[in-house]
Amino acid sequence: MLQGKVALVTGGARGIGKAIALKLASLGADVAILDAGDPALSEATAGEVRALGVKAFAARCDITDFDQVTEAVAKVKEALGGVDILVNNAGITRDKLALRMTPEDFDAVLSVNLKGTFLMIKALYADFMKKRAGRIVNIASISGLMGNAGQANYSASKAGVVGLTKTIARELAARNVTCNAVAPGFIETPMTANMNQDALQEACKAIPLRRMGKPEDVAEAVAFLAGDGAAYITGSVINVDGGFFMR
Ligand SMILES: NC(=O)c1ccc[n+]([C@@H]2O[C@H](COP(=O)([O-])OP(=O)(O)OC[C@H]3O[C@@H](n4cnc5c(N)ncnc54)[C@H](O)[C@@H]3O)[C@@H](O)[C@H]2O)c1
């Protein structure tokens, strides 16, 4: 259970982030949502969190901007107290073959998925060190582990998240702070709803469990890594992909 803990979920307004926010709340954690999208969506999710009997705080924050990140983290601390669990979930895609991918497409995806994850960790790093406790869970992707045509920017960013996860795990281990990643496969969210549906159906045929995942499937793995049962796990990557990518 996570009673008395505060969880901060980036990109928590919808999709996988929303499922994570609700799962952690159902286990008793107070939840902060930082999202760059429509504030009404973040507020609606915060309302669903509160309905589970815990506190919620939502603020608009673009995680690529360190000033916004530091300001938002300060507001979260003011509203809910210090952060115990940081879930770096916010992410974007700009898929196209590398031939057509512009330098701006590359920068935009690296900036949110990788730099944004780093900035969030940086903003809470000293707090975690001082507390000598904390959990960081980064949402990577199997695309970062195996590559995916049309996703040079995205798979590079997610491979970067895995490297960042392992480095932070090593840096903060002596302070009793763990850092792990969850690598989802194909999950039913607004992100995949925007993909080419024929290509998605084709990819699904190669999933051993024969279905796309649900946001809740990812949230379960995050909740495990955030809980007491995962105290001795750090620097790991858990795939939640129906067996799509087996190493
Ligand atoms: N859906 C999948 O199949 C899948 C597979 C593997 C990994 N993932 C990863 O899971 C995470 C969540 O994906 P999703 O499918 O729920 O996506 P989504 O597009 O439904 O939700 C992403 C959320 O992140 C927010 N966001 C985007 N840029 C932001 C920024 N700069 N600052 C703050 N918030 C920002 C959006 O407003 C949105 O609410 C992402 O990191 C994604 O890469 C998703």
C-alpha cells in the first residue's frame, strides 16, 4: 500500500499516465499531475483521483522547460508535501522514416521524452538524496530496446531513457532511492489511436498474447516498482508488451 506517499506523474492527464495516477491513488498515494495538454483534462483526472479518497493536485507544465519544471515541482511540494514517487510518463511521437524526418522532428521528441525526464529527475534529485528514500519510474518503450522503422527519434529517445534510468539507479542507490523503467509494447491510448491502424493490426499479429495492452497493464508494473515489494530492484527494465519483445 502507498498510504502517506506522494506520487508525481508527468503526462498524467490521459492515457497510460492517467491509469498510473488512478492506480497509485487506489493504493492510497496522494497524486500530483503535471501535463502540458488541456488543463481541463488534468483537472478531470485529478477529480477522479480525489474520488478515490486521496489528495490530488494538477498543474500545467511543459517538462522540456526547466523553469516551468522547477516552478511546478515547488507548487506540488506546497500542495502535497515532498514527492516520494516520481513517474516520468509524458512522451510524444513524430513518426516518419528517417529520410523524411526533419531535425525539428528529432529535437522535439528527444526534448520531451529524454530531456524532460532528465529535468524532472534533476528537479527532485536533491530532495530524494536528503530523504534517503524514493522511487523513480521512467516509462520507456520496447521501441527503445528493439528499434522500430519510422521511429528514429522516438526509439533513440527511449533507448536514452533506459541509459538514464541505469545511471540514476547507480547514482542514487547509496541513498536508498531506486530508479527503474517500464517498457510498454502496443497499448490502447490516444497515442496509438493516432497511428496507422492497418500497420497496428499487422503488428498485433506478432504479439504472443494476441492483443494490445491496456493502460492499466502498464500501471500495474509501475505500482509494483513504486511499492515496498520492489525495494531490492533498481536499474531494471520491465517489459509490458504481451511478449512482443523477448530478449
Ligand atoms: N501507447 C503506447 O502504445 C505506448 C507504448 C510504449 C510507450 N509508451 C509511452 O507511454 C507514455 C504515455 O503514452 P500514452 O500512450 O499514454 O500517450 P498520450 O499521448 O495518450 O499521453 C501523453 C500525455 O503526455 C502529455 N505531454 C506531452 N508532452 C508533454 C510535455 N512536454 N510536458 C508535459 N506533458 C506532456 C500529453 O499532454 C498527454 O497527456 C509515453 O512516454 C509513451 O512514449 C506508450
